[in-house]
Amino acid sequence: MQPEAQPTAPLTDSEGEPLEPLSRNVVEVRRPPPRAAVVPLLFDSPHSGTWYPEDFDHACDPALLRKAEDTHVDDLYDFAPSLGATLVCAVFPRSYIDVNRRLADIDITMIEGAWPDPVDVSPKTRSGIGLIWRLLDDRTPIYARKLTVDEVRHRIDRCYRPYWDALHRSAEHLVAQHGRLVHINCHSMPEEAGPLSWVPRGTRFADIVLGDRDGTTCTPEFTALVAEAFRKEGLSVAINDPYKGVEIVKQMGRPAEQRESMQIEINRRLYMDEATRERNANYASLKASLRRVMEQVAAYAAQAARRF
């Protein structure tokens, strides 16, 4: 039985005013059941949300828009609480606002009027997939108009800040209890590179890509353990090729402070039809493999906590 999702604490908006309750939570925090042996292991799925807010006002085909989702990733990892781990999931889609970006990584050409906050554009934004996406992976424009400053701030206050608040609160709680943290940033990837990719279009990806930002967000021991566990499941594994990890692992991973963070990308062809988003015949088998790998990760987190 899955534990109930826990809402985050009330927040204020950018002007310090209290936010009115939404019709639904935008973030789910799934914790271990009562009396479970808790380990300092935190999973987060920032891109699997399928609730499209009424104010999105996108101009592209909804079926195309859904291709930006890491569809089903929250379900693939739903066993996490039974391992004694915590799982944080976004309910909203990444195409609405991408929590795996810095707040300053914003395309101000999309905004009507002057953007009042700092701007520090990365290659992601220049490609059209920054904090607020401008394009889909096939270069389809998402909007037929510019967004207002208030619309963008609304997305930040209603979705971005609550997600990061839930992630940080969960992490600090585990560190306070155990003295350390192991964090898995959960994603899925297309079978092959598309038009917006920084690698040649049509490049086929491995089954699993592990990202530790070139060894800066977790220990080599941990990366090697996870890679070997996936390979024993018969899956091909690449490390930092082509996905190294973006903002979440960058902020969460500080190995010198006993905080390890890794991004895991799962090739979507292993578990779903990318055109229909439906689960394929291999879904249950892939999920079982994923659980076996994460059982080893949970054991690693528990042992590391005892060593601390």
C-alpha cells in the first residue's frame, strides 16, 4: 500500500503575500510507511507531471506537448517508500515550467515587457528549453503569443518554489536524522537524439545514462556501483554521455559534505510507446529490474549512514 502524498508547507509569492490554496497539490511527497526502516535515500521525479494547468494557454497540439514528459517515471519508482526512501514528484509538466533549471535561466524574448529579475542564460535557454520552454524537441513552437511577467511569476510561485521547497525539506530532514544523503534524480530520455539535441540527430542512446556531472556530484564508488547493478540486469549503461545532469544534481550533490546525487535517464523504448505514451509489454520487467538496482542503492545509503 502506498503512503499518502504529503503537501508542502504554505508559501508566499514573490511579493511576500500568502498564496491562495490551489485546487490540487502541485507536488507529491511520498514517504516510507509507519515503522519502516528509513534510509537517507531521496528520489525526485521533476518531469513526470501530467496535470496541465488551465492557464497554460499553449498553441501546439497537446499530443506533441506530451512528448516533453518523462511519462510514467513517477510510477516506475513508486516502490521507493517500501525501501525506506522518500520520493518527491512534480504533478505539473516540465513544459509549463522546468524545475531542473535556474530561475535566471529564462528567455526574456518570450515575455511581454521588462523582466525585473536577474537573467543568466544557458545553452538550454538558447535552444528553447530553459526555465519556460519556447520550443518542443522537434522545434514546434509552444506559444502563439508572449507571456506576461505576472504569468511567469505565477508559475514560479505556484510550481517552481513549492517543488524546490519540498525537495530541500526532504533532504534536510534526512541529513538531520542520518548525517548524510544519497539522492537519485529520476528521468527518461527518447530513444534517439532529436533536432534540439547537442549530439547528432538520430544518435541512439544507451538503455541507461548515469549523470554525475563528470564525477562532481557523487563518489566514483557510487557511480560504479549503480552502473554495475544496471549492467547485471542486462542493460547497456553510459556515464555522462550525453546527459551529465543539470540544476537539481548540481545543487544536491556535494560529496565532500556527505551528500551524493546522481541523475538517471531511462531509455523510453524500454517501457513505453513514445508516440502514444502507453506502457509497453516490457514495462513490468523494466520496473522489476529498476527495483532490484535501487535495493542495492538503498543498501549503500544505509551502510554509508552507519559509517558516518
